[in-house]
Amino acid sequence: MTIGLSFLCGLLASSVSYFMLGLWWPVALLVGGFAWLAFGLLDVKMNSTFTLLGGMLLIFCVSLSAMVLRANDQLSGLQFANTQDEEGTEFRYPVPLLGQARYGEKIYKASGCVACHTQQVTHESVELDVKAMAGEKNHAAAQEAVSRFYRSTGRKTSGGAALGLPVGEWETIETGLNPADASKARNFLAAAGASVDVQVRFRGEDLMQNEHSNPEGRGWGRRRSVAQDYLFAEPPMLGSVRIGPDLANVGARHTRDALMRILLNPRIIRKDSKMPQHRFLFEEADEGEQGRHIIQDGDKAYKPTADAEALVDYLLSLKGANYPLPEAPVNQPFTSSLPDPAPAPAEEAAKTTQPVEADK
Amino acid sequence: MSSKPKEDEAKKDPREAVDRSCCGPVLFLAFSAVAWLLVYSFFALLAGVKVHASGMMADSAWLAYGRIQPASLLALQFGFLVQLGLAVSAWILSHRGKTVLVDGGYLVFGGLLWNAGVTLGFIGILNGNSSGLEGLPMPGEVLPLLFFGFVLVGLSLVQTNNRRTDEEMSPAQWFLFAATLWLPWVLAGSYLLIHFFNAKGVVANIVDWWFIHNFVKVYLTFVGLGTLFHFLPAMTGRALAGRGFAQFGFWVLLLFGSMGGVGPGAPVPAWLSALSTVTAVFYFFGVIAVWVSLKRTINGVTAADSSDSLAYNLMRLAAVIFVTVSALNVFFAFPGPGSVAEFTIYGPAKELLFSLGFVGVTLIAALYHVFPRLAGIDFSPRMTRIQNAAIILGVLGATLPAALGGLMSGDAVLGSGFYFASVGQLLLFVGSLVLFVNLLGAVFFAMKNCGCLSSICCGIKKKEAGT
């Protein structure tokens, strides 16, 4: 092997050991130098099975430990986390599947729903808006902090808050900031003694639609999915292709009746649906049988089997992308514009700092 | 099985003895591989049609789209690609090493076990016992069967390679040797982690991604490249240029192909996605090195023997597809373009283009070269022309419109690309049917002429009944 190629090998070995395996830099240099010597000077020949086998075993161990075992170390300690639903009731999350839902998960798995539906909500970016309010005492300092922030982030210093902060009123400093800039703005303003309010918005096609901040949202969840959501899934059916919509939050979107109809014949609900019908989960209803569970499709009436009931139980239990977690918060509006009585200042400060730090 | 007398023969007329030792086992594996290709293309066609006609066969749970689609992929990857890969590897390793195939009986027995495993996995998925994972959709119980089947075949291949006449190993031998060892390692690792140690939560998915990444980026790639590294120099009669490039490529592909495969927004720790991007970029350097070596070998020459020109041209096409798909992979490994392509039907279409267009076409081309030498009879030329056109057009037709459509229309929408893809699947089905009939006919004719096939004809008859 030529000296140049062997140097490349050495470079590769050292960068892999430094950047990927996180080795101490002298060790990484040593590994690189060793690889260079081995391939260049000592002229390791690729003629013996032993050389090949040795290199392969080494790479196999690196691959297994760097990707699988390290991820397992990080994720195997996941425990319940506290969260709250829309009404503010706190509970421990995730909730294990109850009743027939566990059996429904098996039906989901057996029917291969994962071939067309993912169960992972993603987000594209997070944006933060910052508002500030200065009193008469610290008005000059706050004004200076604002200009300092504009200068340091290279923004134009004309218009808006740059012209002058009103005294005793909330004024928008900047919208659509990334977490680093937002924390800078917050630090500058807080140091100058101004009150700061931060609004957190998540953007992404999968998230809830919002005319202003997320116009393309499809409403598949309030936040992105994280590993915590799948603590009890056996196995997590994340999926890699969306021929149909994402189901991570389907339980919050549809009613039992709608899900039953979609399973029997999706075109009852949507004319142009491409989803195959799942009549094998239903049986034809007897003549004259009445009840809420009877579904008319064309001139025939069907009733769900136990499998269909369990599957729908499982689907209704999928609400993961609804509840905020420390590592995956949901949108947080400006606390100052909420109609509720304003929370105590200390509490407010804690709330505004939390999402910024969570996203670093 | 003692191989002493065969070795004595090998000294007299090496090539013929080598071919005689390969004949039965290699043809057995090749035949069952082609049968699985037929199974794949039929079920893939059926799956495509079910998307257009949503009410068709809706009363049968066995034929739900979610069952036949993963089952057909299993038939393609484990039934067709792995088996034909093993058959071609066995032939190349014994030819390159100028030695008879050691213990060919292991190939037949291991092949039977492997076929039993794939069949059980296939039926298991249709029956609703799928594991729910995408890389390893078959029920966990069949994995040990697959593992032992592969190990038996691998034992024979490794021993054959160890008894090579020349001490020096060529790149073709590195790649095929590494592939033969690598698949059982990752298969056993994934089985143990997922089904034995019961990986919790998304760890199971990470192991699954790790397996499928290794299967595609290391195993399938190495089988395809090893075949190209043997046949392209052999058919043009030139020595391989740039052995150093091949060596560099080998280690880079192995190192960076063995990690990665996690999408940009996956619900796992973010460093996994970052690692996947990094490895995808470094992997491409290996691809470039391999490409330089191959390109310099075949630059400006045609096949030395006109009977090889078909196989030679197919392999050149496969090499172009390999480089194209690899370049696309790097581009879409970056988070920006990656999140556009994520979850769209671009992903599966690209995988299919890679596994059938590169690996599948390479192996079929190798079969065109190997089969006449083993069976003493060539394929029917007219049917060969039909099956080639149908398979090439089918692969391109099933993948390119779907990939483009997926990128243009985004996820959760089925554009018109899907309709065109079904035309491609239909062509693919026709092509594999003709290939199957062609091979079947040639084998029957060969059995009249050549005694060596009669030893395995029972095996073949069993296989026919099975599929």
C-alpha cells in the first residue's frame, strides 16, 4: 500500500477514535499512528485470512459497541416521567396498555399496519419569540441591552424595539429566534433589569396547524416523539414509510366509530383513500340486528369481531404525542398575554428559562 | 465428504474438476434463489395491485397488504439475493483459489436449512406471526434456523478459500470472504439482542436498523462488489488495476457500512442520526475508491469472449447503478434533504433499486456466465433476451417513478408514481417467470446430458413441489 493511502487510513482511524468513540486525543493520535505504521511501513498484506479476520472482528466490535450497546446504555434506564394532559391534570407517563389494547397491539403487528403507517411524529425546527417590558427606572439600561443584542446578532437596528422601548408595556424584541439567540436576548435583558417573556413554537409538517407559526401542520401531534413514548411498546412499530398518516397520536384524533369505519372501508370516510379494506376483521351482521356497532357498507351490514374491537382499543390508546415531556415540550405561548391572572414573577422566570434550556 | 480423489483430478484438469465439484450444490442454490425471485415478484405485484383496488381480497387476512409486502421483501432479500449470492460466491471462491469446492454437501444441506427458514418465515408473516420490525420481519424462532443454514454453507466456503492454490488473495476473495462471515455475525447479534435479551423499547428498533444497515451496506454490497471484482477483470482479460484502491475501499466500506441507518428525525438520541450522517459520508469515499479501481480495469475494453458480452454489459450497468445509488445515499444522508425524503416511498424504491438493480442484476449476470460451465448447456437465447429486457425495464420501472413521485409528492400521499411502479412490477414478474422457466428447462436438458445433476435432482423436485 502506498504511503499516501496508509496515511489516509491512519487519519481515518484517529478521527474515528476521537470523534466517534470519544477517546482521549493522545490515544486517538496513537491509534492513528499505529494504523499508519501498520498499513504503510510494516506493509500488512491482505493475503492471510488472519489479517482479514482480525480487522473484521475489530470493526464488528466497534460497530456493535458504538451503535447498539452505547444506545442501550443510554436508553435502558428510561423510567416514568411526570406530565400533564390538556386540562392540567398531572399523571405518570407513559401509561401501560390497558384491557384489550395489549391484544390489539398484536393485531396491529400481525396485520402489518407498520408497512404503511409510522408511529413517530417529527418536528423540523423550534422558534422562540422574545418580549420585554422595562420600567421607568431601568428603561435606559434595557434600551442599551436591546441594541447590544441587535448588534451582537447582526440584526438591523432600525424599526421596532430599536427605536425605543415603551415604558411599562410589553414590546416584541424579536420573533423566530433560534434557542442560542433567544437565550442571549433573555440574558442581556434580564441583566438590565427588564422583565422578559418567551414564547416557544415548534415548526414541522407533522405538528398541529397554526395559521401564523406552522401553516403547513397536519395536526398529527403537539410535539415530536421521543424514546420515552415507546417504553411499553412490544416492539415499537416506528415504521419507515408513510403511505397513510402517522398514527402516534391517532387516539386523540378519531372516535371509535370513525376508526371502525376506516378499518372496514376507508372510502366511507374519505372518497379518495388508498387504504386497503380490512373486512377480515369484521363479520356480516344478521338480518334485523340493531345497535351502534353495526356499520352499513353499501347494501351490507357488518359488525366488528373481537379482533377489531381490540385493535381499535389499541389505536385509541395511542395519544403519545399529546403530553409534554422535559425532553420534548409542547408549544408555550407568552405568559404575559394569557388571560389568567399573571403568575408570580419567580414562577414566570422559571417557566421562561425551562424550554430554552431543554432545547440546547 | 472426502475430497481426496477430486483433488487428484484437479491437478490434471483444474477447471473441469472445479466445475464438477461446484455443479450440484451451486445449481441447487441458484435454482432455489430463482424460485424465490418468482415468489417475490408475484407477491410484490399483488401488493401493488391491492393499493389500487382497495376492496380486492379484503376478506382474507393472509393477503392483507401489510402481510404480503414484508413477506415479499423477505423472499427477495433472504430467498433470492442471499442464496444466489452464496451460489456465486462458492463458484468464484473455488475458481479463484483453483481448488475444488470443499464439502459441497454442506452447501446442499445448509441450503435446505436456509430454504426451510425462509419458507417458515414467509409463512409466519402471512400467518400473522410477524415480529413487527422492518429489517427482520420474520418470527424470531426462524432466525436460528437461518443462522445455522448460513453457517453450514459458510463453513464450506471458508474452507474452500483456505485451500486456495495461490497464497495471494485477490479483492474478489476479500469481499466474498468478508461477506460470508459478516452476515452470520450480525444475524446472531440481532437475534440475541432482540429475541433473547428482549431489548426494551426503541433499542429493539436500533438493533433492527443496525441489522438492515449491515445487511445492505456490508453483506449485499460486498457480494455484489466481490462478484464484479472477479468477473470484470476475468471477462476483459485484464489484470485488476488499483489493488490499493480496492484495499482502501474494502476497509472503509466495512467500517462505515457497519454503523448507521438511523433517519434524521427518529425518536432516539440525536447522536445516532448524526453518526449515521457521518458514516454515510465516509462510506462514499470507499465507494469512490472501489469505483476508481473498477473503472480503470474496464476502461475502454469489451468482453474478450463474445459469449460473455451479455453478462459483461449487465455487470457494467449494475456498477453504474451502484455508484448512482451510493451518490444519492450521501446526498439524502444530510438532515436537510434527508427530512424531505424521509417517510416517502423514495426510501423503499431506492432500496429496491439497490438490491435488485445492483446486487440482483450482478448475480443474474454471473449466473449467465456460470450456468453454461456447470450444466454444459446454455440458456435459450430468445428467452434470455426477453427476460433481460423485462427484468431491467421492470427494475427501473418499479423504482424510478416511485422514487421520483415520492420525492415530489411527499409523505402520506400516493402520487401517480405508484401506478407506474405497478407496470414495472408486472414486467419484473414476467421477467422472473421467464428466467425461472428458462432455468428449469435448461436444467432438465442438462440432466439428460450430464450425470452430475442426477445426484441432486431429488432435491430440485422437492423444491418445485414446495414453491
